[in-house]
Amino acid sequence: MSHNRHTFRFAFTLVELLVVIAIIGVLIGLLIPAVQAARESARRMQCTNNLKQLALACQNYHDSSKTSFPAGAVSVKASDGIARRTSGFLALLPFIEQSALYEQIMRENYLLDFNSDAPSSTLLTSTLSFLLCPSDSAGFAEQGGQARVNYRQCYGDFPIHTANMDGEKPGALGATKFTICNADRGAFAPQQWNGIKGFSDGISKTILMSERAIYDGDARDKKVGYVTSGTSLDVKYENQVVETIKGASTAVDDCVALANGGNIAESVADGSLGAWSGLRWSDGACAYTGFMTILPPNAPSCLAVDAPTSGGLIAPTSYHNGGVNCAMADGSVTFVSDSVDYVNTNGNPDPKIGYNSFTEYGKSYHGVWGAMGTRAAND
């Protein structure tokens, strides 16, 4: 007696396979943003830690000097008789576990090319990870030249410039507030050492440092480019400095108007854009290592002339979602939103005159953001 044996083979139908693939795709689509968000959270935390370490380094520098934080920019005379313009980060090296690097630089008697994109010494080209935000890949890319820097010193709510701080001109050597524009309303200033005793607005309410994205080849990206003409910004390098002859708000409005979505407006010619953001960690020029609390985080930035030493409206920027990290003078770090108030209120004494370069008075007329950047403005 024979029996017929039937073999049954089980398999997915095409429809079932497509459904499974679709489900997997949806799950991956949900997972990737979550993973990216987690990674950015970790990067932002590392950025916060970097700024905290820099703030603590400033505190330790202050304790060591007994009087002040380092100057934002310093004009130093080298053994060859030529002045160089250095950033405040140079003075902080011994307090960020970089004493060996600092001593090597000092042994060179300031002969290094601090103000060059192609320094001859590797002392200025080696990557300094504590000066780089992990969310900004441009700082870690192989680009040659000086090591990059994301972190910036706060110069307050005024368009300070750093001209006359390098070169062979007699006025450049030992530049003082009489030879450079020095409103001195922020935690840092060129050729000026500010101590905690002068922070009458409160050290927990005054910004010490923030961050700015590094130039990555696209000067039209408002996070990294500078508009160097096309606005009514008028910075007068005399005893008094004004933002514009038309009124205190005009330069701000004109600079904001240049923003076109995420990029600088097409009406600005490529020749009117500056590509200096974060390209020199040791250079004290504001375009490399400084910012002002005039325009809010991630706003466009404008310079009065086509030079990294120019005064202007330099805003902090980052690749963190919605704002930037800011180190406060008490050593804490806070996240400041792009939407922070920066309305031109609180009364500039005279819009056509502006703040006197050599005195400190008056509440900031750049709103809450401006107030956070001033150390002794009674706001």
C-alpha cells in the first residue's frame, strides 16, 4: 500500500516581503534621528565642558595674577622689533594643562607668525582639542595653517576693532586705549586687563566666552562668513565710536537684512565677504577670536571694512540646535537661545554719538543680550 507524500514549502509572498521591508524602513527612519540627537547631545555636552574649562582657566589666571583676567588681545614686541597681535588664549595655556606649549612659545620671544595663515612653526599648527567644538567638523579637518578655534572672548556690546596692534608702526607697540578702539564694556578688551572687582553687574550674569563656527569654504553661510561692505555701519576709529551716523539701530537692522534664510543675501558680492572665522587660535583680531553681544546668536555678522582687525557686529554661532553655549564669569555655562531679546532699547545716551570709548556708562541698548555682554553697565 503506497502513500503519497506531499512536501509543503512555506515562504513569504511578495506582498508580505514588501510590508516587512516597509516596517524596517520606518523603524530605521525613527531610529536615525534619535541616534543623531543623542550624538549631538553628547557633542554639546563636550562643548559645554570645553567652555567650562576655559572659564575655570580664566579664574585660575585671575587668582594667579591677583588682579584680572587676561586681555582679549595684546600687542607684543618681539626681539626683531616688530609687534605681534596675540589672543587671550595664549595667556591661558598654562592653566589648561598646556604649560609645555606655553613655555616653548615664550622661548621663541614672540617671533612666531601669530598673525599669519601659514605660520612657520608647528607650535601654532598643532590641533588644540579644548578650543574646538565637537559639533563643528571644520575644526578637525586637515586644512593646513594655524590650528582652528571655535571659542570666542566677549568684547561687550560695542564694535571694537583691533587695528594698530601689529606691524612696524610705532603706534602699534604697546597699543593703549588711546591708539585702539576700546569701549571696554565687556569681560575682555584689547590691551585691557579686567578684574572681577569691576564686574558690578554680577559675575553670574556676565558672559565671559561663547563660540562661533569655523570657516569651511562657504563665506555665504552666515554662521562663518563676514559681510565687509554693503551696510551703513560706520565705525569711527577716533576718541569716540559710533555704530552708524544714521542712528544706533540702523547698522543692526542693515546687517540683519543681509540674512537670506541660512545664507547671506545674494545681493552681496563674493568680494565683499570675509573668510576669517576661527582660522587662527593665537590671533587677537576680533574676526578670529572675539564677538560682541549686539546681534543675537546665529545672526549674520558684518565688519566695517575688509580686514579681520575691523570693528563690526560679530555674533556667536554654532551647530547646536537653536542657540550657543556661553561661559559666564563665575565659571558656569549656560545655553543662550537664538530668540534672546536684542531689541535696541534701554537708552543709548545719544545715538549719534554712541558710547565714549574710554568710559563706561549707560545700560546696553541691545536689550537682554547686550546686558549679558556688559560687565559694569548697571543692567
